[in-house]
Amino acid sequence: MGRTTTPSLPTVARGLTRLGESIRLARLRRGLSAALVAERAGMARTTLRAVERGEAGVSIGAYANVLHSLGLLPQLSAVAEDDVLGRKLQDAALDARKRAPRRPRPTPAATPT
């Protein structure tokens, strides 16, 4: 019995479609066949086809394996690296009157006798 997923929002679906197209173009630029990339990524060609179409039901692990096979995995870590909105929200939640906790003062060393 197959898994069911909720339909993606239109913006998400468009983003996944663009990602899939980019992956497909990267494979073609490298002159690699779908069969070879699927084998290197450890998946069936049908799964690779679903990745290249940007289907939402494909696991992120499958996308990561394909990116790794194409030498593009380091770019995946840049996805949420610079979270401008998150930083603004975090800064807005800071209480300006709050002070940083005091650091404990070092205890005087015992003097030798």
C-alpha cells in the first residue's frame, strides 16, 4: 500500500519543479545518463525521473543522493544558511532591558607559604 501525501501549495510545487529541472539540466550538462545517475544515487530510474520532475512525494534523501551523484551536495547546505527573516524575528523578540548574565569572578589563587 502506497503512502499518501498532502498536496503541495502552488508555490512549493513550482519550487520543486524548478529544482527538478535544475537537477535534470545538471545531469545533461555532465553528459550522464539517467541510468548511470540512478545507479550512483542508489535508486530506480523511475525515482530519478520523479526527482527530475520535482515530485513532492520523493524523499529529501533521494534528492540529496542525486545531488551527491552530480557533485552538487555542498550547495544543499546553503538552503537555509542565511535566514534573514528568522534573524529579524529573533532580534525583535529580544528584551532590550535584559542584561547578559555576569561571569563568575575567578577565585584568588592560594599563596604558597
